[in-house]
Amino acid sequence: MANLELTGRLNRKLPVQSGVSARGEWSKQEFVLDFQDGNYPATACFNVWGEDKVKELERFQIGDDIKVTFRINSREFNGKWYTDLRAWRIEYAAAEAQQPAAAAASTYSPTPQQPSAAAPYQGNVPAGFAPTAPAPPVAPSGYDEADGSSDDLPF
């Protein structure tokens, strides 16, 4: 199955759950991520399994912008289906924003664009970056802007 990624703000970390199964000791922790789904805010609950992943989640604080790489897993128990969003990689979203920033530094922009405090969420565009304006229309081949004439020849 394909891995999925979602970037959002860490809203809540639920208590660590642990126990013993036939395979040995286990631990898991769930966390809630707020993100934008188009024009609407959305929330998803993820989980991490294993002591190492639970410790990795400890380094993130409520309010941090993070990118979660996860898999979807569903299972049936007593006629009811349960779906998990199992996170296997969590990283700060700021690390993702640094790469486009380096690419944007090499792009010419005649006027710097400052983000508006009321600017709507723009998908995966990092904070502080505004979309570029569309390219100006190109005059048709054979068109002379000076006098507005066209020679209508196909070559």
C-alpha cells in the first residue's frame, strides 16, 4: 500500500497505552492532528506503535506544525470494522519548508510578496510564500504590436 503524508498542527497527545500480548510487551500512543482539507479545517487521530515511536513522539509539543507519514490499516473484530492511521514517520513541517525556500531564493521576483495575516490557507505552500502571478499573454505569431497588424501567413 502507498504511504500517505499529511501536514498539520499537533492538537493533542493522548496517554500512552501499554500491555502484554502473546508476542510480548507493547506500547502505543495516539495523537490528534488539525489540518486544512481544501477550504475546511479537519482533524485526524493517528497512532504510533512501539516504545521507540512513542519516545519519538515525545519530542513534539502541542501546537507544533508537523508532517506525518502514515499507512491506513483496517481490521474486523466481532463484526465491527476498525481503521487505524498508523504513523511511521513524524517530522517538523519547517524542515519541509526550508527546501522550497532555497529554490525560491533563486527565482527572480521584482516585488517581494508578504503574506497577509488574513490570507487563506494555500495547500502545501509554506508560510510566508505567496503564489506567483500567471504569465502574461503572448502575442500570436506574426502580430506586430507597434501598428496592430497581422500578416496571416502560416510561416
